[in-house]
Amino acid sequence: MDGFAYANLYTMDLPPPAPRWGGFPPYYFVGGNNDPTLIPCELLAEAAASVLRREGASLAIYNLGQGPQGYPPLRDFVASKLAARRSMHCTRDDVAITSGSGQGIDMVCKLLTARGDTIIVEGYSYGGAISKFRKMGLNIVGAPLDDDGIRMDALEDILKDLKAKGVSAKFIYTIPTIQNPTGSIMPLERRQALLRLAKTYGVPIFEDECYADLIWAWDAPPALYALDPTQVIHIGSFSKSLAPALRVGYLVAEWSALSLLIALKGDSGTGAVDQMVVAEYFSRFYDDHIKRLSTALEGKLDVMEEALRREFGVSVETFRPKGGIFLWLKLPDAVDVRKLIAPAAKAGLVFNAGPEWACDADAAKSYLRLCFAMPSTEVIEDGVRTLARVCFEETGIPVRSANLENATR
Amino acid sequence: MDGFAYANLYTMDLPPPAPRWGGFPPYYFVGGNNDPTLIPCELLAEAAASVLRREGASLAIYNLGQGPQGYPPLRDFVASKLAARRSMHCTRDDVAITSGSGQGIDMVCKLLTARGDTIIVEGYSYGGAISKFRKMGLNIVGAPLDDDGIRMDALEDILKDLKAKGVSAKFIYTIPTIQNPTGSIMPLERRQALLRLAKTYGVPIFEDECYADLIWAWDAPPALYALDPTQVIHIGSFSKSLAPALRVGYLVAEWSALSLLIALKGDSGTGAVDQMVVAEYFSRFYDDHIKRLSTALEGKLDVMEEALRREFGVSVETFRPKGGIFLWLKLPDAVDVRKLIAPAAKAGLVFNAGPEWACDADAAKSYLRLCFAMPSTEVIEDGVRTLARVCFEETGIPVRSANLENATR
């Protein structure tokens, strides 16, 4: 074979080609993956068989013959879960199923933004969203965070400054509940302040709650959407609460916006069996599943934090998340994690470099994100030891002799 | 609720909002739907349960931990099916799974086209593709068809003309096997001529074989891709051969192009359970399923053709398809089917108006496409009678007294 003969006709600005799939390296600490041992295979098999026996005939019709908004029993489940856990008052009519929350991000951007528009994003934020926003040519203004999420004083300065320049920001993209990557939960008072500020300056809020199912203690304040649905478009996902290979997310908005978002979905529906299996399984087992999963994840987080303390000692600052599957951490200012990427890869280790998870790359140069859900506790411990060794070899950090011994043995 | 408060920030060029889903009208003759009674619910339930018991744990990882090209057993099945039925020599490495063939169309356009580019499309073609091409701002040149697909003399004129104008067409989009909407199969000699012409003028071929599984007689010549993979990007789907609510299609191309197409996919994978169920079921039952489905569909086509002869007499010209799920037909020149859309809708009947399935809308004003897979034979007969009545009331056609009696009773 000579290969496709028309490379001369390719369009500009192509991404790099996909490599041939070579599997994961041994220490794979990136990506929203989950723990394979916690997938309830038998219960999912039963759920799938049961729903296909009962409703399989409807697969013959696009969208199961029930329109582009998604499988109604799944929308019912989403509405009831959001009522119970996020204090959101919505029904199946307010919910649209998406092919993962990434599609939800695409849809909201298509509704509100055009190339060159300005948006406000948390200073550290979900790398996948930042990279989508950049690809769409949006001008990203980063809003500084503290342990409770966006700092309201800083946000007000940004909004004032934009107003002075005559710029209307198209939305504030926030992950208030298990912030990605910092793992914080925004307190109620700050949520209320955020809504007030956003209303004053006429900027809608784009609320991403992909991790809000996985909170160690069930104590999160209501979703921003619950506090004022007219100001907020809300997205979520089953990738973290159940499984990311299922491509099932959801979007909640008032109908005037939702009806346009559905029209912008741009596919011919989200995979039906994926939707049916989630609805069938979670309608019965959501609470149990979430409890079991969160407990196991918090245990893995403990293992990772302990390993970091053991290997890095005082050279690491960890931001213990209140839920989720990732740990955000900071190495000493002298460490630029971008310089660790290649040697870590050589040692079979991949991590999310802070600069890819930040609006201002340089300001995040000593930060990184480690995902702890997929790897076993043994891999977590070996991996953190490997990271410490690589870091020491490249930067002389961590310096304590005990760590040094561990790191070089 | 006051509705979302930021309509002032919406971007330009929004599509019309989705209406609240109100179900299908009684005579629904559009869309690539299938016959619900022909979905093998029990076998799909068993397939789903079996694959989830065996491999469910891998759902914990994006793309089942097997990379963005798709579930390997499904790619194996696609490759073996294409070898057996389309004479294509490919392996799992040449196949990428897509979320329906629509995503495949998006991907190919992203690889080869930019706004303002010119493409060549069969004069009558898939309305969904035409509408995508228009949305992307492509300049569509229609190539005239006869009973064997694109006319080579006309295509050569087009290519010569474009060359004279200094325009490089980015691809020729063709549905050579069960052409949509005309139902033709391009003979081998013409396929060879098409490849020669395309090569001479330096234009790649974008081959869409979404209906090629459903051929009444297994006598189709090899796919264009089989004849020269360096000239062709090939797409297909399981929407027609199994079920459209499953969002599973595929794309076959030489790796130099495929690796870029995968990078352009733009989601985080195609729904895994959908993929797993298709692979598990079709790896065992494809031949039986296709035989049973094709036989049933051909029977429904007979019912529709007979009803059309009965109700329209000599006032209809039908283009009996060699497979698939739709019938293309022509009413007398005096009938503009666009004027039938509203009164038909009032009578509970929807059809694909020829102008939406054509590069030159006006030239297709007396044509329409009727899909026969989903409706029962009774609905087909009642629906065709309703169509004749509406047509008679609006245009005085069909005129024969016998039909008149039928149409008005």
C-alpha cells in the first residue's frame, strides 16, 4: 500500500495524527478513568439484558422513537438524582442527554460563543475544557481560586475591568463542586455571591458538575442551577459515577436555552444501549454504588497522599480533594514540571502537568494533577516513588535523605 | 420560571429551537428507521449480558482502555464483513469506529475541506449529507445520475470544467451501492471508470456504503475502496443493518489518512456498550440477521410499490431499489411536492421531498422518497392512499377515475 494519495488536499491546522495504540504505560496517572474492580459487571449485565428484553424493539428507531432529548427513563433518573443530591428542581423536560459532558461543553459554546469572544474560567480548570475553548478561538480570562473556589474579589475586578473595556464575557465556566483540579467545594454563601455578581454584570454561569456524585461527605451546598436556573446552564456526566467508556452525560437548562442546545447537538442521538443500561442500573442501585465507589476512592486517595508524604516529605503540598478521582499538588517553585514530562515518560509514568490545567501556564509550572482511581494501590505507591526518583534526578528535589534513599534504590 | 436570562448573548446563525417532542405522525415515511418487529431483542439481551459479564470491567477506562480507534472485536468484525461482502482487504488496523456514519462525514470534511471549498456530489443524494455540506459552507457541484449511478460523461465534463477554472474539488461523495435515494448499484466497469477519472483529475473518492448490507441479491461489485484503497475513504454504519438508535458506524482508510481522521474525531470515544453489543451479536448472527431482514424489507417494498401503482396508476414512476429501506419516485412534472408538504402533514403524513435530497432543488421538485422499513404494511397502504388523496386534492393528480374513487373515499 502506498497510503492515501491526496495529502496535498488536506485542510490547514490539522492536529497531529493519532499514533498506533500502544497501551498504557505502567504508571498512568491521567484521564478520568475509574477502578476496573469497582465496575458491577454482573449487575450491568442483568440491567442490559432486562432493558433490552423489555424495550429492545425501540432500537429500530432513531432516538428510540422518543426524540433527540434522550431516553426518558434516564432523564427521569437524572432529574430525581439532581433533586435529591443537588437540590435542583427539574423534570425530564429540563434534561437533555449528551454523548459525554464534552459534547455538553461543545453545545454550550456553540450557543453562546464565536471565535474571539471572551469567557471567564477558573484559574486552574479542567484541561479538556481549556483545550476545547482554545481550539474554538475563545479569549480566556482566568479567575483566581482559593480553597473555596473562585475568589469573589478577584472575579469582581475582572468583571469591572471587562466592562470598562466594553467586553461582554459570554459565560463564567465553573466547577463549583469538586473543582477540577483543586478538589474544593464552593460554600453556599460564595455560590450566592457568585450568582449576584454574575447577574450584576450580565454574565451567565456555565456550571460543570462532573464530579459532584463522588463527594466523601454528602454535605455539598445546592448546585448553582438550584439557586437560580435562569442564570445557569448545568452539565454532568456518568463517566465518573459509573464508567467513562459509556458516553453518557447530561445538560440541564431552562427550555428557552435547552431547546436551542438540543438543536445544536449535531449528532443523531447518544448511543441508546449506553443510555438504557445507565438508567436501568442506576434507577435501582445509584445510592449503593456511589457509597461503595466513594469509599474505595477515598481509600486510594489516602494511599496516594501517604506515598507522597513518604517520598516527597516537605517538598510537596497536596490539596486534598473533597471527592473525585484526582489530587492536585504543588512541588517547590524550583521545579518546573514540564521538564519532568519526558523523563517521567521514559520511566513509564504520565501525569497531568499543571500548565495544561491552568489558564496561565507559567503560573502553574510547579503544579501537577495525579489521578488515583484506575491504578491499584500498589501501582500508586510504586508510581509515586518513581515520580520522586525522576524529580530528584532532574532537579535534586526532594532533598531529604530518607526520601533520597527511597527514591534512588 | 422566566427562562434563561441571557438570550442577548446567543451567537448568530442558530438553528431553530427543537420543539417539545410530540411523537411521530401516523404516516411517517422519513428517516433511516428500521422495523421494530425485526429487532432480535432476546439475542441482543444475551449478547449484552455475555459481553458485559466477560469484559464489563474495562468500561472503567476511556475507550475500554484500547485507544480511540474503537472496540477491537468490532473492528475485527467490520474487517471480516467487508472482506466477505465488499471484497475489501483490510484488518482492524484500517478501521475506526465512529458514532454513526454522520460523524464519519464530519471527520472526512474536517480532514479535506474548509469553508468555500468545492466538492462533487451525486445529483440526488443523502439529504443529511447535503445539509451537513451546506452548513460547512461547501460549494456543491451535482453530478447527474442514471440507473447505474454517476454518469461518467457528465462527471468528466464537471472535472474538466473545474480544472479549467483552476478549482480542485476536495472529494467526490458517492453512494455507489444502494444509492440514496435512487437505490441503484454502480456496475463494476463504471466503478473502474470512476476511479480512473478521479485519479486523472486528482480528486479523492468519499464512498458511503451505509445501505450496502441490505441488498436483495448478493451480487454487488466490490466497493470502490476494494478496487483502490489509496484513492478512497470508505464509511459504513450499523444503523441500517441492525438499529439506528445504536450510534455505531465505521470509517476505513489507509493509515496515513486514518490516523488524522481519528485525531479529528473530537469526542472521547463512541459509546462502548453499543459497540460491544454489535460486535457480540453480529460476530455470531450477521449472515442470518441480514438474510432475514433483507427478505422482510423487500416484502415491504413490494407492498409499497403495489400500493403506489394502485393509488397513482400511471401518474407515478418508481425507481425500484436493489436493496435498502427507501423508494425514490417521481410524480408528473405538474406536481411540485413542496406544495404537498403542509397538506400531507395535516393528514398525518411526512415524506422526504425530492428538493431536500438533491443538489439542484428545483430539478427534483416532482420527486419524493418514501421509507418503508418502519411502518407496518397496513400503515404503508393507508399512507400511500392518503398521499394520493392529498396529491389529488392539491393538484388534481392522480386523475384516473379508479384512483379518484380510492383517493376520496
